[in-house]
Amino acid sequence: MAVMSYAQAGCLALRQEMARDDRVWALGEDVGPEGGVAGQYLGLQKLFGAARIVDTPISESMIMSAAIGSALLGMRPVAELRYADFALCAADEIINQAAKIRYMLDGQVRVPVVIRQPIGMRWGMAAQHSQSNENLWVGTPGLVVVASATPADNHGLLKAAIRCDDPVVFMEHKELWLETGEVDETAGPIDIGKAAVRRVGSDITLVSWSKTANTCVAAAELLAAQGISAEVIDLRTLWPWDRDTVFKSIQKTGRVVIAHESTKVGGFGGELLADISQALWDQLKARPVRIGSPRMPVPYSQPLEDICRVGPQAIATAAAQLCRPQPSSTVVKINS
């Protein structure tokens, strides 16, 4: 096992996949000698040449168009869109082309393209560089959506995304780039659609993904100090999401909090909550709760940015409330 950063783990995965399969190549802004924003491509152009690590102009629609065309011709491109915010400049290419071509051509072709989109807040990057828009891609039929939370998962999930025969939106949280952890450099791909149980517990289930999954682990530590045992589920893949693991955990604990950094309004947590409520309503000991950011542009000011953040204390407080004895329901008579 080696200790490396989240960004280095992604770079290692891409290097290993490029060495394994000469159809794999990458394109995007500053992926060449500069090595990407946080070094996700550092040294790869020198190793594989400028024909396989391709610096592009600042045009997300062009990057995606080239990647899709390449994928249709049998290659396995990795398209770097730098920030998830800018992926909206290539929304037509992603939503109306990459996601639909396999269906519209009756499965005669596949679009094995990885669409890398760094998400989330990062130290005062303000409204146009701080969004988590995973709900848009989860709601687009034809896309696989992945969000890793640890260096090891960033390594294994990127390998899986590159080998997937369908378009994969691969979301990496910007504040995780420099986080370090143990990575098995010889590890293969992690199964797409399989969640990770990050902490075993018996009183309540915390469900999340990306950086907020790590926040849930920290919240579980706060809950443990109160005598509450929290199980933490890191979805890892948002679509398809691992219903079996999530449902099994909630059937054990009877309580659930869903937390994410994207806005609470319209967030993927609402979809999860709906599915959980429909399937497990009679097994819940308390109402399910979701926590997300307020529906507002992310401010540049640090104190205002903090309002948008979902922290361990907020998750722990919500979870602790659900674990308190619930008042029995009363029947209210209305006089006619």
C-alpha cells in the first residue's frame, strides 16, 4: 500500500489504464505539461506523448464533441472539463448526444467516454466555480454517475469508469484533491453501482457521497460520543445507486439521514428519500431526513460560504434528534 493524494490516485489510475489499453487517451485544458489543476495529469504527456494527452482550447463543447466522436470510433477518451460548472457549456453534447446515441441507434454503438467534472466548494472560488450539479446528470437517462470520496476509491472508480462501455460522469470533489490516504497501486476497478459501508452502526444510517461521505464519518464520531451508533453508507455511484446496501442498513437501524453538498431543493437526496419512504415506510422508527445546501449561489466571502456548507455538527444534530424517543401520534378531532 502506498500513501498518496486523491489527485495522485486519479493520475495513477489514468496512467495504468493508458498503459494497459492504447485506446485510452485524455483531452482538456492544461492537461499537458501543467498536469491539470491539481496534478491529475502530471507527467502523463511526457510519458505518453501529446497525441494521447491533448491540450485543448477553452471550449467545453469542442472537448466533448471530439471525445464523443472518438468514442464512437472505438477509442476510450477521458474528457477533462476542469469544473462541473463549465460542463453546462457542453450540456447539449452530454445530454442530447453522449447519453442518447446508444438508445437511438438500437445499441449498435456505444459511447465509452469518461466526463471528469470536479464538483463542490473550494476555499472562496465563488458562485461560478463551486457548484455540485450531480442531480442534473442523475436525471439524464443514459449516463452513469460516479462520485468518489477517498484516494483509494478515486483510483478504483476511475479505472472502472474508463472500462465502462457507457458515458460516465466522473465527479471529483475539489477539496479532496490534496487529501491523502492509502491506495493499493495494484488494485483493479471498483464495481460501479456498489456502495461502501464506511462505518458499521446500529441506531441510524447516514447516506452520502463524495466529500460529504467523509463528513458523515466525522458526524458518526460525534454521535458515538453521545452513545449513538451510526452506520455510514458512501454511495460511490449515484446512478445506478446501490439500493440493496442502503435498504439493508435502514432495515437494521430504522432511521436515516441523507446528506449532500448540492442544494437541498431539487437535490438527489430527495429522490433517495422518496424511494426509501416508498419501500420502507412501515419499517422506519422516525421520519427520514435530508440535509443539503441552501438554494443560493455560493458566495466568495468565507463566512457566507460557510452557510452553504454541510458540516459534521449539522448532520450529527439531525441524527441525534431522530434517535430520541418519538412522541406517540395523537388523533385530532375537528368540530364540524
